[in-house]
Amino acid sequence: MSATAHAQAHVEDHADDHGHHHKETFITKYIFSQDHKMIAKQYLITGLIMGFIGIAMSLLFRMQLAWPGESFPIFEALLGKWAPGGVMDADVYLALVTIHGTIMVFFVLTAGLSGTFSNLLIPLQIGARDMASGLLNMISYWLFFLSSVIMIGSLFLESGPAAAGWTVYPPLSALPMAQPGSGMGMTMWLTSMAIFIASSLLGSLNYIVTVINLRTKGMSMTRLPLTIWAFFVTAVIGVISFPVLFSAALLLIMDRSFGTSFFLSDIFIQGEVLHYQGGSPVLYEHLFWFLGHPEVYIVLLPALGITSEVMSTNARKPIFGYRAMVASILAIAFLSTIVWGHHMFISGMNPFLGSVFTFTTLLIAIPSAVKAFNYITTLWKGNLQLNPAMLFSIGLVSTFISGGLTGIILGDSTLDINVHDTYFVVAHFHLVMGISALYGLFAGVYHWFPKMFGKMMNKNLGYVHFWITAICAYGVFFPMHFVGMAGVPRRYYQNTAFPMFDDLTDVQILITTFALIAGAAQIVFLYNFIHSIFYGKKAVQNPWQSNTMEWTTPVEHLHGNWPGKIPEVHRWAYDYSKTYENGEYIIPGQDFVPQTTPLQENEEEMNH
């Protein structure tokens, strides 16, 4: 509680200087800031930079898949010695796939999404002056920044970056002499991930403590917006599962550098027997996927929480089934930790154990379906405001359903064997996790941009961004399912050695064309984002006429969020279009009732 008391005293002493504390310098305000709103911006901008690097990598290897062996000057310009004469080297292909996956899953969708919106919204929506510990919050961002720098730095090594797929399975990742990408690049990958995990744990613990301890008067757990429930539960999953990946990374470092053999056994290289024995690469798979599957929901739940808020606000309707939504978040959190084995159906797993994991995997479809149906019912007969944030939220529901359906095939141990490690898997998880979470990120940026920067983004550019992205996302990943069902394996840099795949060349070109157009559409977003920060229309205090508490703070940021006393909460966050029995709005002429508005005479609190 001391952090809040300190922040409150700070704000009461300096209520009218808009957070410009007379001792604040450029460095304490913009770089080593302990203000959660500034840290949210740091996470967002770092995440976006990493995102553009990750997308650029995917476009490079998509060009290689569509036109294998062709010479592209851009390859030579960007990859140097790894693309002699503009033809991509086989070693660097796997490295690009590895770093692309790592960046997108961890640095963009975990840190960029969770770090940005948990930081921005938790104190603002629960009525707190700041996070429980501003110092730990600042440290968590700078650890994330350091891990990003190390990961990007590995791209400039003489021997190349890590190359074992983003899951870095041993023995490729455990034997430094296995291939060029198993050397120093892999060491830097593991170092970067260890620092990243420390950052995530510090952030998660901060979010949990803040939500439990620092809610304002009247903000009971059942009045929390669904965004906060999603961020809170995401942080809990992170605290449970990230340490397991940390242990896997440490054991892998020991195997690589200190001669242990946790994950190695009976290895032969060019006929020579290495001294490793007794370890098991399958043990690494268990440790990795014990984080790896909850990670899907660490990425997805914040996006779903953002969607709940954006959709209710822009449908001008209460969210449908609030308690069912909270229950489904909790059920997803529990089930996500007991399904990791479905990634390992062909690792030699006991068939009985396979059937157990199949059962738990199919079970997770129930809370996911509850969320999807409740979103659709929230939209039903709503007074829809189709702004860019709303369109991305609706897009998320679409990809969540279409991507989730193929999960039923992959979650069944007998069906999975046929499409395991093909492009079918790539198509499935990109739709349900990658694209859905990116849509959540975009929806959040468009919706809370006025709160973060005090300006409005250009709506028309937002429409262009959404429609091109939405059409191209399906254009990329829908045909990929059929490529996978035809048996094309993932991570092969070309398939010219297999004549049976020759007929699929046109499909690969189609997918790559859509990917290049989608990549170009993100430049529209980037222009809109940067231009709006400096030249956007000035935002009003509550541009979307929303009920949650962050819109009661002044447009000008001040450290401590509210000048004077923190408002009290009297109702849940979803009183949209609420009327008395005679059909009149609670507040005349206004179809929303902010959480801070006391209950009126003869008004019943909604039973949600």
C-alpha cells in the first residue's frame, strides 16, 4: 500500500502542475520513468519495432518458398554473406524462421500486448495511483529492452543467429558444433530468453499485487472490467508457467557449456560417439511445452479482454454473460496448463497418455466457445459503431473461431499424426494465436490511443489498414491448410526435391503475394500511428463515451492519474443503453452510465 500512499501524497502536493514535477528531467520522465502510462508507451513502441522486424523476416522466407533458388537483390542487401548472389542460403532460412517465431510470440504478442495494456489499464481501470511498485515496473521494461537488444544483436554474428526453430529442440540447440546456428547465436538466444522471463515474472507479480490490493472504494472483483480479469489471469498463468521455461533454458545452457547431459544421449557425429549419455530430448519438450501451451493463452487472453471492452462500448450494449465470461477465463487458465502433451503426440508418447491429452485439449473448446458465442450475442441487435477498433475486435472473433476449428483436428492424437509438422499446423496457430492476438493489439491501440497520447488516430487510414490486413490474413493462412493437408513439411527452405509438391508452387506464390500486400498495409498503420502522435486531432476526455474509469482522468497525463481524490465506484462497467421501466435513460440523453455514477433513485444494479 506504501507505493499508493506515496503517489497520492505526490499528486496532492502537485495537483496543478500536471505531473511536471519540478525535479523531473528528460531522463526521469521519458527513459527511466516509473509512471505506468509512460512504461506502457515504452512497451508499445519497443513491441512495434520488434513486430516490424519479425514481419520483415517472414516476408523474406515467404519469398524463398514461393520462388526457391531465385536471385533477389534485397536478399543480398539484407542478408549479406548468407545470400551470395542474392540466393538465400539454406542455413539462414531456418535462422529467419527461428528468430521470426521467437520475436512474434514473446517480444510482440507477450510483451508488446500484455506489457502495454496491463501497464496502461490496470491502475486506470481499478482506480489506483500507479502500479504497486513503480521501480519493479521500470526494471521489468528495461529487462525486456535488454533481451530485445541481445536477440537482435544475435543477427549480426559471424556464425549467424540461433537456428533450431523457435522451440529450439535439442540436439540442434544443445550441441554447439551441430550447425552454424547452434553456436554463439544459440547462446545469445538462451541468454535473451532468460532475461525476458525475468522481465515477464517481475511484470506479472506487479500486475497481480496491484489488482488484489489497490482497487478503489467500491471496485469489487465482480465490478472489474473484463480487461482487468484477462490481464490478472494472464499474469497468474505467467507466474505458474514461465519459471518452467527458465529451468529448461538453464539446463540447456549447462548442456552446451558445462558438459552435462540433461537433454542428450547416445549422440554420433560423423561416426564418432560423443560422451553424452542418460539425458532425454523429450524431457526438454515437456519443459518447453509446459510453458508453450499456456503461452498461447498468455497471448490470447489480453486480446480477448480488450475485445470484450471494445465490443461492449461500440455495440452500446452490456457485455453478454459477464459472469460466464469471467468463468471461461478462469477455466481456460486452468485447462491450458494440462494440455501441453498434444504438441508431443509423435514423440513416442504412450497412446493412453495421448488419449488423456486429447480429452483435456478438446475440453478447452468449451470455455473458448462460451467466449465466442457471448461476443456474437453482444453484437446481436446492438447499435454498432464500426470504427477501426470495433472492426479489429470483430475480426478477432472471426479468426478465433476459424482458427480454433482446426485445433480440434490437431488436438486429436489419431488425426494429428497425419498433419503434424506440416503447414496445416502453421496455418492453425497463426490464425488462432498470431492473427487473433495481433487484431487484439490493433483494436487496443486504436481504442486507447487517445488515452495514451491525447490525440485521435485517422479513422479512414484505420479502415484501409483493417480491410487489407483482414483479407490478406485469410489469403495467407486459408490456402496454407490445404498445402499442409497435401503433406508439405514446415521449415524446409525449398520443396523442389519432392516432385509431388510441384503442383503446389502456384499456391505458394499466391500465399506470398498476399503476405507482401499485408506487410505493406502495416506501413499504413505505422504512418497513422506516428503522424497522429504529432499532428492528430486533439482528443476529448471520453471520445468513445465509455463507462470505465480511465476516461474520468484528465487528457493531460499527471503522475498519480487523478488530481485530488480517487473517484469511487458504484456499478459494473457495462451499463450501456440502460433505461428505467418507462424506457428513459438513467442519465437523460446519454446512453452510457460511467462506473463512478451513483445509483439513481429507483434504479436497480444490473444482475450480471
